[in-house]
Amino acid sequence: MPKKSYRNAINEAMAGEMRRDSSVILMGEDVSGGTGAPGEDDAWGGVLGVTKGLYSEFGASRVLDTPISEGGFVGAAAGAAITGLRPIVEVMFVDFLGVCLDGIYNQAGKFRYMFGGKAETPLVVRTMYGAGLRAASQHSQTLYSIFAHVPGVKVVVPSNPYDAKGLLIQAIRDNDPVVFFEHKMMYDDEGDVPDESYTIPFGEANVLRDGEDVTIVAIGKMVHLANKAAENLAKDGISCTVIDLRTLSPLDEETILEEVETTGRLVVVDESHPRCSVAADVSSIVAEKAFKSLKAGIGKVTAPHCPVPFSPELEDLYIPKIADVEAAVRRTMA
Amino acid sequence: MSAQNIYPIVMPKWGLSMTEGKVVKWAVAEGEKVEKNQELLEIETTKITNVYESTKSGVLRRQFAPLNEDIPIGSLLGVISDAGIDDSAIDAFIEDFLANYVPPAIDGEGGPSPIAVVEVDGRKISYMRANEDADAVPVLLIHGFGGDANNWVLNQEQLARARAVYALDLIGHGASSKDVGDGTINTIVDSVAGFLDALEIDQVHLVGHSLGAACAILLAERLAQRAASLTGIAPVGLSEEVNADFLAQYLTAERRRPVKAVLQMLVNNPDLVNSEMVEDFQKYKRLEGSTEAMSRIASSVMPDGKQQHDLRPVLFGLLCPRLIIWGAQDRIIDPSATDGMPETIHVEIVEGAGHLPQLEAADVVNALIERHIEQIG
């Protein structure tokens, strides 16, 4: 299978769906790629090169550069979705979604319900999240739990290139609004990605490793930490199951509960702040529905409850580490 | 004592794509006696977990490799020696081995890629090749329904010592085109025949598994003199029934647990089915067109678990040497299909194997195929 980057996998998913379905359009800030020398289009392919080549192939009627007004263009995309298009709207940083929440949670997320099931809103909001780029507090947050809280909005957080392509194609074909989270530090990660089109269903977690002692549930970039920690712990005879949630809404409760029932111990790894997070949510579901299987208190590995620091040293301290995951697992075994 | 009585156990290379493996567990403790062909340890690769049998008799002196870590092929896993050799000699042997050990070339650096693609009648056919430059009559490995070239991971390279061995992905399968036309067995056989022509392979030893064995039988009839020999492993077409539950679940299973359960029906020892095998099958089933291709083939070749083709007259009428291999514990197609074969057809029932004896009892099956082929040349 050919190796591709996370960035290229996302690009391939969009290009493939735009070829397949003429109602798929792309809009956002600089998605047409930015102007280079006079007469040069698509010089950059977006801020981080994810939409490279789409403007050249599909033109200005399907790849729309928007003004810097997220509230306006996300609302426009919601309106386009309910009236027959399938917009992919890029909100550069998830940190900016604050100004366009109404369009997502009050409009797009409610249409199906408020129109008695007669309205469909096939909208995809792609956005970057996560710390590590030295981009400071307003460009580094991990805010998926805000969207997972709202019924009617689906939340997808791919951890690798293969999943990114399959989940994004599924998101574009889905008839409900989806917020699609791309970790900005993972765009260069490579993995096997088929050239063909494929979809990964929502609500189906990926079990990356089967263990007997502890179940580690992880999200997005944290999946790699969890895997590495599990590998290290295996050398000491501690065997871990690693679950990549893939989608936070819908959430694959069944797999989480099944695996915790096997191991009796749970550690959740989440790059968000700890309060009201997906880590808190998963912990609560397990405490409520699998309490009798638990042999130890639940462990959580998250960022601290503070803004993402701009100081590189402090930012590095802020991000969860492999050693944190190992320590949390060991605490459940103590 | 001479150092010739100390033997390294190294990470084996099972299949063309294997670059590393993990030691999952040891079956023999340090200091225990071990016989040749005794189960020594269990190794997990990205394709399968399998038992490694000792190639020497002696005493297991060291379990050198850590458990559950990725270890490159050729690396030292442990040491066996004759009884009565000093610990210091063992340590010196290990030191010497490590000093002279050269890590294998990584992907892409070790010559041409084993994977290639050829176009046949407008369809892309992906295949793996081993020892392509050898002169002897080559072998073509044809996998079964829902499988791919990786089903031969423990056979292709082993059979390639003296000859080229090709393993293709049938149309609708693996990395080949998902367009299967009308999905009939003749369309599949057409594409395999086209594959041989495209690669300019004249004489060929055909080895097929299950549906691929049915293809091999029909292909041997078509190729006439060009078919040097035929090996059919649990062929479709020699009996009436196929496990209908299996077929239904094979087509519909999507989530991990059901997929694992259905793959376990293929083998006698369910532990062979590891999570990567499950994931590979899920990945294949997610590809656009793959499920449709499988359904189309299934409804043409074996609707409702009833086989549509009686290939016994074809098989019996072939002129080339024929070998039929069946796993005694096959739960997909019952080995009783071999009842009443004429004596001109060599039949071997392999104990302890299910529907995938080439994976589950690879050494036995490889030896059978090799002997069958070598007597022809």
C-alpha cells in the first residue's frame, strides 16, 4: 500500500469526493492556496498546504476563499448545506470557532430535529487543533468536547493518515454536520493509505492492541503516546489494550465497556483540559456502566486546567507525555 | 568444545514483506532440553502469529530477545547448544554474533520491490514476485475467496529457492481492480490466464487455494501442455456444500469482533488470528467496490452455500500431475470431498489444520508442494 502523509490523505479525500459529487464545495480562509508571484495561483495550498491543488482542479466556483469572518462563512455554509450543497468549510484553528458557534450548534446541529427530520445538513467543518506549534493560547487548544456536548453535531478526531482519509470521506457523505479535527503537529505523519476510496463508519473505535491488565482509551495524537507507553510497559510485563476512539460523537461505548470488562482497569489519555472533557465523559460512562468490573480507580492523563503557554518550555510541559501515560497505568496496577 | 555446537536462533523471515517480528512467548525455559522440530517460541508478525519450531536439538541456553518488541529479521532471539558447554562459551558466542550482525536492508533499499502491478483487459492486477530471474518453470499461487497474495506469506519465498514464484491478487481482491465483471469463475480464470500472458509465462506450476484452486483446475484445462503441475488446497468444485454461515458472515461482518470470529472459522487454532489480520480484512472490506465484488462472486460460484460447479470431471481429466491437500479440521469445505478420487491424484490430509493449511501447517504444505513439483522439474 502506498505511504502518504496525514496532509495528503486529507487532501485526497477532498479531491476524490469533489470529483465524485459536484455538490461538494470547499470554503474558508486561504483555501484557494494564496497568491504567489503575479499570475501564480495556489502558491501555498492553504496555511499548512492541506488544500494544495484543489483550486487548480476545481476552480473558483467550488473552492471559495472567504473573508476573515468565521461567523459569516460558517453560517453561509450551514445555509448552503440545508439547500442542497455539501460544503466542506475550513476554520483554520478550532480556537476561532467561538465566533461561529451559533451557526454550528444552534443552526446546523438543530435543523434535522426542528424540521421534524425533513431537513438534512451535510456540512463538514474541518479545523486544526492541538499544542506544539509554538502558536500560543489562541491557536493551540483542543476543544472537541464543546462540540461532543451538543446533540446533532458529529465529532471526528483521526489519529493517522489511513483513518483521516476514510473518516473524512465518511464525513463528506454523511447527512449531518460533522466537525473534523486535524492535529496540526500530525500533518507530516506518514502511513499506508490506499489510492482507492473507502469509508470508516462513525462510532467504531479502533482497538490497536489487545491486553489483559489495563485498557488505555486515547484520542487523536494521544493515541501514539498510548501505543508507545503500552509498548514500554509490555517489557515490564504489564499488558495494555489501546483503544483509539476515532469519533467522539457518536461514541463507541460498547467497545470501551467490553474492553474495560476484560482488563478491569482504565486510563484515558486526552490532550484537552481535564474538566468537562471527553476524558471525564469516558470515565463517567465506565464508572456508571462497568463499575463492578473495575479493580482500581480510573486514571486520566490530560493537559492541565490552564491556557496553552507560549513559552516553549512551558508548552512542552503542558502537553501530556509517554511517561505520564506509563505512570498513570502503573498507578492503576499498584 | 568447539563453537560449532552452539547455534543461534534468529528472527525468521516469513514472507516477502516481513522486516521484523515480535517474540510473543517462549515454549521452552532456559536450561531445558529441546528437540529438533519442537515448538520453541511464538512469533507475531504483521500478518500472522505463528509457532517457530527448533531447527536443532540441544539445550536452550539463552532467551536473548525481549518479549513483545519489534525485532528485525536475522537478529538473535536465543541460543541453543549441546549439553555441557560452559556459560562463558555461550557469552562469547553471543558477543561474536552481535559484533558480526548486519541489520537487514529496510524497505526500498533491498533491491526491487516485491510488489508489482500489471494491466490485464483494462484491469489492474497486483502481484508479488520472488526469485524472478530463476530459469526453472515458475510457480503461480492463486489465493481463495476474500483472500489476497498475503495468504501465501509463509509459502512464497520458501517455494522460491529454485524457481520464480508469483502470488497474485485475484480481480476484486487485495490491491487489484475491484471490477469483477459478471463475477463468474470463468471471468476470474480469464484474468489469471491474461496475467500469465502479460508476464510471458509459458510453462507454469499452478497452486491454488479454495476458490483459487477451482480457478487453477479450470486454468490447467485451458493451458493444457503449459500446465506443468497442479496443486489444489481445499478446492471449491469437488463437493456440493460450502459452510453457508461462514459465507454469510464473511460478507456481512464489519466490526472487529464479528470479523475476528469469522476469520477464526478459517483456522483450527483460533490464536493464529491476530489483530492485524483482522484489521487487514476490515481495510479490504472498506475499499469501494470490494464487498460488491465478493457478493457477486459468491452469488455466482456458491449461492446459499451450494457450489455451482462440479469440477471433478475436469480435475480427473487433466493430464498434468495433480496433488490435492486438505486440512483435516477444515470447517469451510469438508475434507470428505476427497473421497473417491482416482489413484492418479495424490491426496494429502494435513492434521491440525483448518481451511488455511498453507498458513497453519506451512512447513508440511511447503514440503508436499516442493516434492510434487520437484519430481517434474
